[in-house]
Amino acid sequence: MSDVAGNLAHIRNRIAKAARGADRAPDSVTLVAVSKTQPAEAVEAALAAGQRVFGENRVQEAKSKYPALREAWPDLELHLIGPLQTNKAGEAIALFDVVQSVDREKLARALAKEMDKQGRRPACFIQVNTGEEPQKAGVFPQDAEAFVALSRDDLGLPVRGLMCIPPFEEEPAPHFALLRSIAERSGLSLLSMGMSGDFETAIALGATHVRVGTAIFGARLTQPA
Ligand SMILES: *Cc1c(COP(=O)(O)O)cnc(C)c1O
């Protein structure tokens, strides 16, 4: 296993430096350690090094790893960062503390219904497909404000921010700036943007949550079935 504690310390330093460079407090940026495909032992190494906020992109995988970890670390916070099927909304509400990938009306309705049923209200981010890529999840930028209003004001979801994954082959900065401007227009204060390769750019443009996987845990060798 790679040096998770050492990598975490290095990433935290880089986050603090990027925040100070943007005249921001280092603690205004939350590091979400993305543990998808990594074994529970890697997550435990991060927990032992003080990390508490984690991201997973699949309900099934999170369900197999996190309930046991939570027993030992009750203050752990788990974010869903991947696409969610409507029929898994109930499991997601039960398991996650934050859902960053709310991206369509049918899902928003299913989440609202499950929150009422379970009496549990994980904070939500609306995922915006800033690059308007057909294969990628997220609402298009021109539809984002209306979708925020629907989710937050009509359905009553606790919408706190926006999330984006810029196109792989493009400069991320314009996408981060676009996400920020949509958040400002929508009255949302949280921005989940930036991954291993571009989190410093994202922080300069206002990211409050950066999602970092490989720079902490090393390469993802396998994708679990
Ligand atoms: C995997 C993943 C990340 C982390 O990517 P790295 O490049 O490994 O840091 C961030 N966000 C989402 C949505 C992901 O699926």
C-alpha cells in the first residue's frame, strides 16, 4: 500500500498553500478523500492520519466498506460523488451524509420522498455538466438555476452547493469559474470541484470541497464488480 499518511500530509499542505494564495482560510476547503476501489485498510490508514471526510461513487461498494468503519469512527462523513439510480435512493439516504450527484428531476423527487420517509436529510449538491458532454451526468449550465429552484424550493431538498467534473481533455479553470457563477446566481455557497490533478486551480476559483483520490491512495488498479 502507498504511504497514505504521508500523501495526506502533503495534500493538506498544498491545499493550505493554495487557499492562502487565494486569500482564503485553509479551513475553508474540505478535503474529500475519494476511496473508491480502495480496500478498507487504506481508508483506515487515512482515518488514523486524521482524515474524516470520504467520497465513494457507488452505493454497493460504500455499503460493503463503510458501516464497519463508522462503528470505529462515528465522526466519519461519507459523500456520494457518483451517479445514483433512482431505485437506490433509499439506500443512499440511509448510508451517505452528503449526496453530491443530484442531477435530474426523477432522482430529486425520489430523494425528497426517502428523506421524508427516513427522517434523515443528507446535504445535497446539484451536479452540473459544465462541458455539456452527452455521456456525462449533470444538468446543463443553462438548466441549472431552474433545477436548483425545483430541488430546493419546490421539493424541499437541503441543497447546499454545486458539483462538477470538467471534460478530461480541457482546461478546467473556465469550468470551475462557470460553476461558481451559477452558484452565486442560485444563492449557494458550497462548490465541489477539483480532483488530484487540478485541485489547486479549483481552490483559486473558490472550491469549498476538493475530491482527491489517486494523490492520496495511489493508482486505482481495479474496478470492483
Ligand atoms: C474518482 C473521482 C474523483 C477522484 O479522482 P482522482 O483523480 O483520483 O483524484 C473525484 N471526483 C469524482 C466524481 C470521482 O469519480
